[in-house]
Amino acid sequence: MQHDVQGWTELGACVRVSYSSRVCCTSRVGLFLRKETWWYTRTARGVQTRLSLRTRDELAARLCATSYERFLVTREMLERDSEFRRLVRAYLSNGNEGWVYFIVVDDEGSRRVKIGFSRNVQQRLKHIEVHSAGTVTLLRKLKGTREDEREWHRKFSHLHLRREWFRCTDDLIAAVRMARDSG
């Protein structure tokens, strides 16, 4: 659709973006040509934004406006919809989403904690039980990624013994119990 608004040539439409049958954003988006420069406008919730695209090429202006609109809508959806946030995290984790687990092994008074990552924690727990002489207990598992596991390793690096094993202290146990899932 093309029409003239006070010296502006508008190429725009009303954009309605929905996600899982809920409307997340309804906005009026326009591309305007004024003094040989393309402008992007967006009106959402009564607030109008104008942005000079600094180009004379209509195709480049359309591409710029489309990309910027996708960015704004995605940002709004991330802020308002926890399910969408979870799906985006899973997509960006590139298949690395699983569980960060905390397993306590008690060997005759010597306690240590294994902070690891797995997609199947029960299988991992059985494997550790087979290879350990002491009592093995799953302290907690948190939904997360390998990066979340590395963050736990960095946080408790001062307790590091070797590989994924850490000294078991009250501070570490308390931090694990208070932690929230990252998903």
C-alpha cells in the first residue's frame, strides 16, 4: 500500500505478531521517503518511533526495516513470555540443554561433590555409584547448559580438587540448595 502523508510517501501496514495463539505485539509499521532518504516508523501502544535508515535505496530500506521490526518484536516477546524465552534458550544452546547435577560422594568421612552436566542424570548417577567405594547421593539437579556447569566450576574454583570434583563445604551445599533453574 502506498500513499502520501504530508510530503511523506508511506509503504506500510499494520503488523500483528502472535505466538502460541496469544497476541504479543500489534504495531503500525511504515517506511517513508522524505527528501530522498528512507525513514522507518513504528507506532505501538501509542508510542511512535522514527528512525532514519540513511539510504536512498528502497530495497535496502525494506530489508533494514524488516530486520529492525523483527528485533523489536523478538525483544518484546522475550521480555513478556517466559515460554518463548525458554524455547529461545533451548534453540541457542544448540542441543546443549540438559541438567547441571551435584553429586555428593562420602568416602569414610571424606566428602566431595561432583559438579557435572548430563542429559540423563540417573544414568550418570548409576555410573558414579559403580565406580565409587563410598556412599553416593544426588544433592540436586538444575536445568541448564554446559555453560551453566562451567559457571558453577568458576564460582567454586577455590574448592576445586581435580576435574569436576570439589571439596564439600557448607557454603557449596547452601548455594546449590538456594539455586534456581536457569530454564
